Amino acid sequence: MLFLLSLIASAAARLLARSRDEGSKDIEILVLRHQLKVLRRQVGPPRLRPVDRALLAVAARALPRDRWASLCVTPQTLLRWHRELVRRKWTYSSKRTGRPPMDPDIRELICRMARENPRWGCVRIQGELRGLGILVGATTIRSILRRSGLGPAPRRSGPSWSEFLRAQATGILACDLFTVETVFLKRLYVLFFIEIGTRRVHVTGATTNPDGAFVTQQARNLAFDRDDAMTPVRYLVRDRDQKFSRSFDEVFKTEGAKVILTPVRSPKANAFAERWVRTVRAELLDWTLVLGRRHLDRVLNTYVEHYNAHRPHRGLDLTAPNAPFLHPSAARTEDVRRRDVLSDLIHEYHAAAA
């Protein structure tokens, strides 16, 4: 039966070939289609290159839809390829606009400072970078920290008394006492003075008995140390603690200063002194176990040296009280060196010497 069908098919093919040449082309196309069907049954889906896809997509537009069955892909695939060609035709390369990108080394240095100093905020890091000659805005630092998953440090705004005293800062001296509990639960008292205009801090030795004689002697020592100061003390701000005796006030009155007492239970009236106590506790005392009076004097003197000589202050345009006014040149990030203060508790960053 199959042999008979093959004879009939061959006879019909010869008749068509003899009648016209177009018939031979139709038979050839029929054979090629059949071969494609056989190949599809034997192999998997074809792996087409981008050039092949573009050629088939363009050729499919020239063929009627009823002829798409001869293609090796589905009509939906051809339409998708054509849409991609159109989309690429109308896509133009856009040039980057806006600010130039941040140097990766500077970005890494900002993240390094934030990781090594979790209590530093954006402005604090900005001041540290400015000391290295690297000028970066606080908003840029905040964006870099957020993208790096480093949250911002807590912020505290100054009170209204602080704003008033800042305008009258030159020649104003504030003082106060704060307590420190040692490891053996022994209470020590520390008297300190802060210059409002320069933010320079003077700390006296710790004592267990802060009586009138002690505070008066510390006032005399401060007056003796400030003999060479260019700005004389015009006002002394203190609270109404009974430890500040009349002789304590007389030391400053003889220097031509006027003693101003804060209102009762009004710590904001002595805002700069209260703020410094908060700072020294947050950066030093809350992270240190004090063994005794000598240990406390040693760590406080080291911290005050760092506070006056290196730590940037917002009220001083992110400079240190004792730092000279300079225009530092930008340091290369690979030359930035870290110096540890107080057994790796505080870090200072400096440019390596050439």
C-alpha cells in the first residue's frame, strides 16, 4: 500500500515538473517544510543569536500571517522581538547631568569615621574632614551614611539661653561642678570653667570635699593662668550652689568681672556649662571606669587637651578652640592617619607628614 502511494506521488511530481518550473519550486518548498518538521522532532528549541532574531522579526513583517507557521518560533515571540527592535530604535544614550560623583576614597573615609565613632553626627564628621582639608557638605555626608546603612547620630538643639549667650559670648566665663562615681562608689567633685566665646575648657583637680576654700583656690589659679589672655573676663555665670563662697566671687571681682547668678532651678541659664558636662559624660565618663582621684585627673586632662586642641565645634565653624586659623590643603585619603586617645576611646585623624 505504501509502495503504491509512493508511485502515485512520484508520478504526480513528474507531471508537475514537466508542466512548469513553478511546480518544482512548490515541491521543493514542500520537501523543505517536511524536513523542518522532522528536525524539530529530533532536536530541542533553537538557540538564536541577536542577529538571527532581528532577521526573523523583519522577515515576518514581509510574510503573510498564514505563512508564519513555517517559522521556527511562535508568532508571539516574533511580535515581541519586533517591539524590542522598535524600542531600541528610539532609545538614545543620555549624558549624566548634575554634580560629579563623589570620590570612592572619600566615601569610604566617611563611612570609616562613622563606623569607628558611632556617636558622631554628620556635622561632627564634616568638621573632622575639614581639618583634613576635605570639604564635604553635611547633607552629602548624611546621604552617604544612609546609603551605606549607617543611621544618623542623635541631634540636640541648643536652648534659647544658649542663643542669647552666643551673641554675648566674648568675655563671658561659665563655671559649674559635676560629680563622678568611682568603681568603689566614692563620689568625686570636679570644678571646671568654660570660655563661652572660644569654647576653651579649664578643668581643676578632683576632690572629695569641694568647700569654699577649694573653689576659691581654683579661682585664683585660673586668674593667674589667664594673666596673659587677650580677652579679659567681663562676666562670670554660675549657679546658686553654696559651695561658691563670697571669697570665690571676690577673686573675679578684683579682675574686673561681674558675677551673674542663674535663676533657681534653671539649668538652661547656664547652658554652655551644662552642655559640656553632657559632652564629657557621653564621650568619656560613660565609657570609663574611674578607679580614683588620680585616675580621674589623668583622663580628664587628656580629654580636655583633645577637646581644646582637636575636637571641632559648631559654634566655632567646626574648628577647635586652640586650633590656628589655617586654610588646609586637601589631604589624600590614603595619607590619613588615625591617632588613638584614651586607650582607643577617642580617635583623631591627621594627614601624614610628607
